Amino acid sequence: MNNLPQLPPPGWRLLLFTVLVLGIFFRVVNLDQKVYWHDEVYTSIRIAGYTGNEVSKEIFIAQVIGVQELQKYQRISPDKGLDDTLKALAKHPEHPPLYYLMARFWVQLFGSSVTAIRSLSAVISLLAFPSIYWLCRELFTSIPSHIHRNTPLQKLHSQTTDCSPPVSSAPSAPSAPSAPSAPSAPSAPSTPSASSAPSAPSALLIGWVAIALLSISPFHVVYAQEARQYSLWTVTILLTNAALIRAIRLNNNRSWVIYATTLILGLYTSLFSILGAIGQGIYVITVEKFRWTKTIKSYLIASLAAIIAFAPWLVLTITSWQSLQGNTTWTKVPISLLILIGCWFLNLSSIFIDLFFGSTHPLTYIVPPILSVLVGYAIYFLFRHTPQQVWLLILTMILANILPLIVPDLIFGGQRSASTRYFIPGLLGIQLAVAYLFAEVGGRRKENKGRRQKAGGSPDEKNLPLGDESSFFSVACSPPRRGWGWVLLPSAFLRSYQRQIWQGIMAVVISSGVLCCIISFPADSWWNKLFSYQNPLSAKIINQAYQPLVISNTADINTGELISLSYLLDEKVKFQLISQPQIDIPPIPDGFSDLFLFYPSEILRKGLEQKYRAKIEPMADLPLWKLTMP
């Protein structure tokens, strides 16, 4: 019976199952509620076989057009085939093609509506649940607390409950009657047997806690409802790391083929997967102690196969490097260090709590730092109580992703590290560390205490199991010195209720995630919509007019923003889009009750004022101006 994976207690099972159901609900319902923003517009443009420049040339012709004329570039048409999609994607090598090709086939089956295309990301995001569970089972497979932190991974797994029992255990059956003898009980913890070692949290429990944290994570819910590649990237990150641990453990051809396949999928999903692959290489070399082994050889062969498979897109990226730099110039725009630090805190807190604080909001410097303490302690706890093969993988997931983004911003300036979506591997590593902490100190202490007392031990013994020996609260719970007896009562209280306190912290974190999902659920926009965030309010003002005309001109973001706005406008709204306002301001047609300027350039505004002596007034803090003719 000791070789069977331990299920969470019934109360935990009910809680975790409820949280999972809520996570699924938040992902698959209200898919069309939030604005279809700029980047999603370009997803539809590319899978339809167009490029941004091509669309701009066809719509900025100074003629009056309607909503449908704008949105025709969002739908697949017979005159644009798969080859056109590939050509459009090739002009943006910063976005590998896997998700976009999947999206094209998806909309061919289910249509081009906002709900249809976003449902692909929602469905993919559900695969993250079994993926993170698999990773936890591979990584945390019943780690006994007696295992030395430098134990080889193959030996580590051979001692765990998920592996088959040793063949030599069969002859020991005749000695079974002597097992219940009293003298043998105290010596059980010192034996290397997993069944008699002090209990660490089961991988099953850690996996379920990780699923719970992932399912109601406001960050992951937000991107599960966005027509972008980030849900797919999340899944490939989890699969690649799980496949790597499995390949190291089994070290056979089949397991390494699986790892190579997941790595290929990750590379064709995001170029940032290259950073993850580098981190995995560092991990494998380190756990093999920098020696040439069969594992190192197999890893290099699998990685080489993945590189060869990714070579076509890699060559395209290198040869189109100037184009890639031009498409990502915004990442090099400098911002103040204070705002950048605020973004880092928001990036960290968004996986647990997301109440839409701005980078300058006072709470940004209160709530995220508190969560940072929890995360920091979770990583420290993981480092103290797991073998190197466990904590090093999570640490490389975090550092290999975060450092290459933060360091260039600090040295050269820019805002690469301000984008939360680029931190996904690191955020997943943080969630794994916190899941281990919650499962250990919140879910196992009661059982550990019972085992100690059953073995004749005392809860105050020096060899306390995980969760008791160096818990966060145990530092404050050590026996008071003489003359400080007044602290005995609170210390004893914290020690006695340590498990309940950690369960309370976990409940607060999970409840906060659920609350944040409830708040964002009915919203028509959210922080991840960036400059499209205000489009719903702009559309509401325009739709209130009797016969409105929206005037705009070519600019960096205007094509995407105009099409994004069109999803929110009534059919009565018309557009007049101008290509070169610096050369000529075309005549404004009659028959419209209200004239609006949307993201107009300064040249366009001054040209209209000079040519028509018109009055132009900005509308609040929106990218919308009201144009009044004399």
C-alpha cells in the first residue's frame, strides 16, 4: 500500500476540483466580451493571407467605406490560400508559424468570429492542466526527505513510489512477520526505504495544487481568451520540461524522441523557447556533473534534431534580422526605472492577483512586494528541501527566461521586461515553487506529526520532517530564552497552528485569484489590450451619433486600431481614411451628422483646421477628437 500514490484528503479534493471547474468556466465563457485588440487583429490579418502594409494600401484611399470593408481582411477568402498565409508570416519572423497555421485551419472549420478564433486559445489552455500535472509527477515523484540533494536523477526515481519495486524485495517476504516488532519502529526513518522515510508531499498532491494555482491565475485566464500564441506556448513549456525529466529518468530512444518533438513544437511557437532550451542544456550538464555520459549524448542528439527541424525558420529569422528589428523597435523605447520596476512587480503578482493596478498606482508598491516575499520564500524552501535535480530545473525555468529580458533593459535601456507575456516560463516556474510550498507545509504537516508520535518521537525534535524543520513560522517559534517567557504563548500558538496558517495563506491566494477572475470576467477591456484598451469607450461615443463619420490617417498602429474599433461599431458608422495628409487633405463628404478623428496625426489636425477652419476638440483622455465644421 505504501507504493501507491497518495490522494489528497477529501476536503482538498473538493476544493481543488471546484477551483478547476471555475478555471475552465472563466476560460470558455464570454469569449467575445473583451475588445478584439490590435495584436489579435493582426493575427486574423496574417492567417487570412494579408500583410499589414497590404491592408493599409487598400483602405487608406480617402474614400468612404463601411465596417464590412474593413473587416473583410479578417476573414479567409478563396483568393488567399495557405501559401499567402505563409508569405505573410515570413515577413514577421519574430512570430513562428505554428499557432497561426493552427488558427487558419481552426477558422476554416468554425468561422472567423471573435468567439470562434479565441476558442482555439481557450481549448489549448485546457491542455495546460494535464501538462503541469505531468510535470509535477515527473519532477516531484514522492521525494523522500532522506534523499541527499546530489542524488542522481535516475537513482532518485528508482527510490520513489512511482517506480516499480526492486527485484531483490521479493525474497524478503518471509521476514514480514517480524516487521511489527516494537524495536524496529524507531529505526525506520534512518533506512533508505521510501515507505518508511519521513513523508514528503506526494507528487499527486503537488500536481493538483499546481493545477489549482494555474486554473484561477488571472494572468493565464486573460491569455486563454486571446487570439495569440501564448496559451500554446504555456503548454509547450510544460510539456518540454516534463518530457526532459522523463527522458533523463528513462534514458531510452523513445523518451528522447518525445523530448525532441516537444522542443520542436516550442521553438515553432515562440522564439523565446530558445532561452528555455539553453536553460535546459545548463540543467542537463549540471545534473550530470559536467561529465560525458549517455544522458548528455542523448540530450545533444535530441537537441540537434530539434535544431535541424527548426532550421528553416531559424535561417529565415537570421536573414530577415533587419525586418525583425524593425518590427520590435518598441521594445527598445526607454522608460523610467521606477516604472520598469513597477512593471516587474506587476508581472510577478499577475499570476496570483490582478486588480488592474497601473505601474504608478500606490498599491503596485504594496501588494506585489508582499507576494514577492511569498515567492522568495517558496524558492528558498524548494532549494532547502528538494534534491538538486528538482530545484535546479525550476530555477533554470525562472532565470533563463527573466535575466535575458531584465539585464539588457538595465544596461541598454528599453522595455523588454515590461511585457508580462514574455515572462511565461519564469512565471510557471514560480507557480511550481509555490505549489510545492503549499502542498508541503499546508497539506502534509498533520500526517508528519502523527508519524513522529507513532514512532515515539516528539514534535520538538531536531529531525523534524519537511514543513516543520525550517518553516517560515518555525523561525519565530523556537523556544524562548530565559527572561523572555512572555513570548512562549504566541510561539506555541504559531507552532501548533502552523499548518492551518499556511492553509489560510493558500486559501487567500486562491480566493484572490477567483475574485480577480470574477472582476475581469464581465469587463469589455483589460490591461493586456494595451493601446486598444480605450476602444470600447470610443466606440460607445461614436455609436451614439446619428450618422457618424470617422476620419483617420496612416500611422504606426492605426490600421490595427481602426479594425479593432470596427468590431465595436454599428453598421451606420462610416470611415474616411487618408493616406498622405501632409500632401493633400481630401474633401469631407456631406450627409454626416457628426465627424470624429481617431488617432489623427498632428499634420492631419492642422491640415483640417487650416483648410476648413474647423474646431477640433479632444474627447477626455481618448484617442478620439470631435471635428466641428464652421
